[in-house]
Amino acid sequence: MIKKLPVEKMGESNLGWLRSKFHFSFAEYFNEENINFGVLRVINDDLISANTGFDTHPHRDMEIITYVVHGYLTHKDSMGNESTLSRGQVQYMSAGTGVRHSEYNNHSEELRLLQIWVLPDRKGHTPNYGEYKFGWDERKNKFLHFVSSKSGDAPIKINQDINFYALELDDGKEEKFEVKPKRQAYVVQIEGKSSVNGLELNTKDGLETIGESLKIKAVGKSHILIIEMQEREDLK
């Protein structure tokens, strides 16, 4: 089963300093038929204006991945971490029993990021933070596997059976992505355009697949994210 979610049909918010597209129900956008996709609970495509950001706020019992598309993200948290990330770099936070953090764009250009929340395998994990400043070429015409479970082999390991892959394809290049039985995957067309199993994905579109592998062809330069996980009947 494959289903496309065009950006035009997503939830959205405009707070002036923050403009967001919501792949799943979030904040004032609620769609009871689009709460989550398996353990994937949130994908927010955020545009944050220069010299603004999220003031200190709490999280708990959620695995949070932030992928910077362009601009600069400055993070501070209650565990004492502070850093700035740029295009293609990733931070992760296991909120666990509770953590407070802030996220700012302290620069003169707009910041775009993907904020992604994953339900953990259980509640009550010890909070944790980390980041990876991947080189851009690590995803150039090949999959960069950057998130896995604690038993997986990606550099970022979180408390859930899930895998994240980034890919930038040159025009006309093709890649195949296997989705095994009882597994499912969510695709975000971050930038550019792709043909995925014959479906056209434009910038910011999403796509769900359950048990069906993907044939991806770039139409122009194409930058995509794939999130692969176990199929969960209890989380349909």
C-alpha cells in the first residue's frame, strides 16, 4: 500500500516568526485519521525567521530528531548541552523522564528544519542528547543511514525499532529502497522533485508505504528523507 500526502493537504500554522507544515496532527491541526504512522508521531517542517526561536520548554517520553535543511540552529538544554548545527546536520534527544530545551535561529537568514518525534519503546528512559555533523557528500547519490535502534548500526541510536535515511540524487539518478514484509516507511520530499513508484513527489510532499518497496528517480536534483519502521497494528 502506497499513499501520497501532498503538502497542500497538510496542516499548517503561521505565527509570523514561525511557519510550519504538519505531516501529522499537531497543535491546532487535528485530523483523527492522521494522528501518526506507526511509531512516527510528528513531522513538522518549520521555517524560523532570523533572530527568533522556541523559548525554553519541556519534553518527556519522546525520541526527538531534528534535521537542518538550511540555516543555523542553536540548541541549549537542561543537561548542559549547547551547540549550533547547519545544513544536513542532525541532533537527537531522548526526552525520557524529562528535559527542558530551547531552539533558536540566532542568524540573519531563515532557518528550515524538520522536527521529528518518535514514540519510545517504553516510558521512563534516562534523558540523552547528541548530534552528528555529517558531511553533505555522505548522502550524495547514496543512502546515509543516520538513525537506528540501540541494536542497529547507525551513528545515532534511539529507543525504538526505526531507521532514518537521507539521500540527495542528481537528475535522472535512481535508487531502490527495500521495505520488507511487516515493515513500513514514510518518505519526505525535502527539496526538489522525485518519481516514487510512478507517483510524483514535489518539495515538502509526504508518502506512506506499507510492505511495498520503493523505486526512486530524481527529477532534477532531489533531496529526500526515508523513515523505516516495524508495522504496528496497534498504532494504525
